[in-house]
Amino acid sequence: MAPDRTALRVCQTHASLSASVMAVVVNPWTWQAHPEVWVLVGAIALLGLWAGRIGPRVLPVGTPVASPFQKRAFVVAVVLLLATADWPVHDIAEKHLYAVHMLQHLAFTMIVPPLFLLATPAWLARLVILDGGRFSQVLRRMTHPVFAGILFNGLIAVTHWSGIVRWSAGSGTFHYLVHVALFGSALLMWMPVVSPLRELRLSAPGQMIYLFLMSIIPTIPAGWLTFADGVVYKVYDDGYEMWGIGVIADQQAAGAVMKVLGGFFLWSIIVVKFFHFAAEQLSERSVPRPADRSGRP
């Protein structure tokens, strides 16, 4: 009997130690350092400071380097990028809740990139894009609506493949590279809509059609997540239910984030652009045309 009791105590001790280790591992509120995020965000902030320094050298005297709106947009974009890419959002999204992962991707692709483009002065964009070098030629081709749209949606589709999700959850470096790729492709995707250079933007009707097409592809993985019978991504089924959210409810919420929030955001922009375009057309029609030589308008 003594050996049995000893074995039982050993098993209980081992189980309690395993539970303690698991509690430490799954605790999302344990602070984690992400220096790769700090380096990226710091580099972007330094680029903004560099633009502020070089602007007076290339602009006429008295010309502002950036408008107040552009400065505010840049600060908001930097803060939002840091908040969504660093602890604790990154750790919750990577290990515990796929819905938070989708919110993170929504910020990386739909909110932060257009803010950075809106914050970029036209003189800086011309300095980088229209310098006539090889880099500017490649960049202009990559910002073409067809190429940018296919690249962005292709990456969106690939990053929802179960193998990529599993690899991202197991490798912080690969996860970071995926985020950089999504962010870069989103910058290209938004160029035809909010490019600092007007000649690189589509017309207003073209922008509305373009954004409508961009809202179609994400509905495919969103519907797959929402209506799946079982667990789609096993890496999120670790037995730890953060805030009491089960794995099925989590993936359904992730699908709702992609389909409802992402689609609502793009469609809201389409509606605003439609009414703005309609107002411009009515304004142009209300202006009287000059009469010809015969006196007829």
C-alpha cells in the first residue's frame, strides 16, 4: 500500500506542477517584450522626423512641411500600430483568441495604412515615387489597382490557410514577417484610393468599384469560419478559454469581424464617396454655362 500511496502523491504533485506551468504559459497578462515591433515603429517615427527635417530644404520658403491634419494622422497611425502590434494585443491574438487576431489584422490592413498615406505630404511622395529611378518604376507598377488588389487579396487568402496559421502560432519570427507582408500589401492596395499623388488615384466611380471588389474576397474565409461545424484552427483549441469564450464562439466572432466590421468599414467609405461624388456632379450642373455667339447656352 505504501508504494501505491507514494506513486499517487507523485502523480498529484506532477499534475499540480503541470497545471502551474500551464497557468504561466497561457496567462496573456504576463508581460512579453517585442523588440521587433519597437524597431519597426521606431523606424517609422524616425522617418517622420526625417521628413520634417528635409522638408524645409526642398520646399519654398514659408511652405509648411505638413498640414495639421497630416501631423495628427501620422501620430494616430503610429500609436495605433504600436498598440495593436505590441503586448498584450499581440500575445492574446497569437495564442488565445483568433477574433482578436482578426481585429489586429483589421487595424494592420484597413485603418493604419490609409492613415499613413493620408499623413504623407505630396512633396514627399513625389520625392520618393517620381524620382525616375528603378525603385520608383517598380513602385509605380506595384501600385497599379490590378496588381495591388490581387497581391493584397492573395495574401489575405493565404494567411487563413490552416498551415500558415499553425506556423505563425509556433514561430514569432514568421508571424512578424506575415504582419509586415500584410501591412506592405495594404499600403499598395490603398494607393489607388488615398494616394498622396492625385495622378495615382482612380476616379471617384473607379474608387467605389475598386473598394467593392476589395470587400468580396474576405467574405469567403469569413463565411468559412462562421459556419464551420468543428474547430478550424487547432492551435487555438488549447483548453484555455479566455474571458469564458470557447473556441467555436471565438472563430465565429473572428468571421464576424472579417465580414461585418471589415465589410462595413469599406462600404461606409463607398457610401461617403458616393454622396460626395453626387454632390460634386450636382454642383457642376448647377453652374450656368457661357452662351455661344448665337446667344444659346
